[in-house]
Amino acid sequence: MAHEAVDERPGGGESTSTVIVAALANLGIALAKAVAGAISGSSAMLSEAAHSVADTVTEVLLLTSLKRSVHPADVDHPLGHGPERYIWALLAAVATFVGGAVFSVYDGVHTLVEGEDLGDPLVSYLVLAVAFLLEGYSLRTGLRQARGAADRARVPFGRYLRRTPDTAVKAVVLEDSAALIGLLLAAGGLLGGQLTGSGVWDGAAALCIGALLLYVAWVLGRSNAEFLIGRPLPRSVRDRIRAELLAVEHIEAVLELTTLVQGPREALVAAKVDFRDVATAAQIEWACEQAERKLRETVPAVRRVYLDPTPGFAQRRSEGLDPWP
């Protein structure tokens, strides 16, 4: 069976480096685009400036998510802070929507309705060229990490990007890809306006940039919401976990298996297990210890294992109880 996207390694510094590179690139680009937009009067350039500002805010929120999610479990948070990553990442998607998409759509509509006076586009072309290089470098960093993780998980890159629990690197890849497309749209708007003398091209480019950002915000928001609601480990990994449990001495059946992704490299496993009826309490205890050790070795992402000794189907019938579940 083909594996799905799951990174089973400990650690997470690679995602932090990827996000930092993207944040620094976007901050410089945002300032340059704002200056170029003010000089040229281009609504597409101003939309791109808003795009880069939104991306910078997004990276700051993603960095916050990476820092806070690694805090260890404590009395008030017995299962750790892993899911906090997805809360901040969801806020980052909202920032992309509000800071980039809404402004771009508004500016595009305003330009189409009111028109605009186009200034010298030379500075804008220079800024777009430099921004393309910087965004390309940032995207290259994100793609390198994502492709490496996809290779380790032995899944196609596209499937990994859709299913990965590391929504930080997913956000960088999607936002930088959108940024490169947005730069081409802005350049097209400038060129169209320069050749025709009409601001319609520039307004249309701003609307297209806004639509692009709406799509990115929707994809990232949905991905993070899935993990906040609760998503299990991939089926192939669940099958491996079930097989490892059944291989433990004194375990006869796994009646129910529940897994929960709590972070890119953090998962919880809970199972209702039927132990041999002749097993002693000590044997059951050691079987639980052995099961947890084997699961941690097989799937390093598993951090917590909870096993619930439960009577099997035959025993429940013999005692007149309803078959479980």
C-alpha cells in the first residue's frame, strides 16, 4: 500500500529556517513594492505591496506557531502545545485574506471604476524583477524541504503538499508560488497600461491578484481547520500500528484504534485491546510497556500511547453483554 504524507522524524528546525527566509524576503519586497507603487501610481503594484505585507505578517504568525507549539506538556496542558501550531497558522491564513486579498480586490475595483493616472513604470519593473529573484529563492528553500520530506515519506510531492501536517512549510510554498504568479500579473498590468494608456489592465491585474490570494487563504485555512478539528494518521501508518500491537505477546485483538495528529511530528494513539484471558495483571502491564516501546520505535511521531484492556467479542457474548462496540 502506498504511504501517505507523514513525517516520522523528531525535530522541526528545518521549518523554522524556511519560514525565516520567507519572512526576510517578503519584508524587503513589501517596502520596495510600496515605493514603486507610489511612484508609478499602479494599483497592481500597490496590491502586490499589500500581498507582501500580508505574507510578512503570515510568516511572523507562523514563526510564533513554531515557537509556541514546541513547549513541553505541563499540568495545565497535559497533551502538550502541538495543536497551537494550527491556531496561529489559521490566523496567518486570515491575515492573507484580510491583508492581501481584500485590499487587492478593493483596489482593483476602485481602479476600474475611477481610473488611474499611470506614472513612470520603470521603477516598478525593476522592483518586480528583484522581487521575482527573492521570491524564487524563498520558494526554492521551501520546495527543497517539502521534496525532502516527501521523499522520506515515499509519497508523490503533490500528495505530500496536500496532506502534510507541517502547514508552515505548506504555507511558504503556496504563498511564494502565489507571489511569483502575482508578480507576473502585476508586470502584465503595467505593460498593458503602458501600451494602451488605459488603467483597465492594471485594475484587472489587481483583481486577479486578489482572487489568487483568496484561493491561497482558503486552502491554508481549510488545512489548518482539519487539524484543529482532529485528523488521524494516514491509513498505511494505522495499519502498521495495528500490526505492531497484534504482534505483542498476550494481545489477541485490537477492537478499536484511534489516532490523532497533534503536530507535524507528534501523534497520539489510543486503542481498546483484548488481552488473553489467562494473562496475569503483571503480564498485561508488561505487554502495555512493550507495545508502547515498539510503537515508538516503528513510528517515532507517536508520543503518547493509551491502551484500554477490553473484553473481546466472545467473552462479552458469554457473559450476556452486548457485542462491542
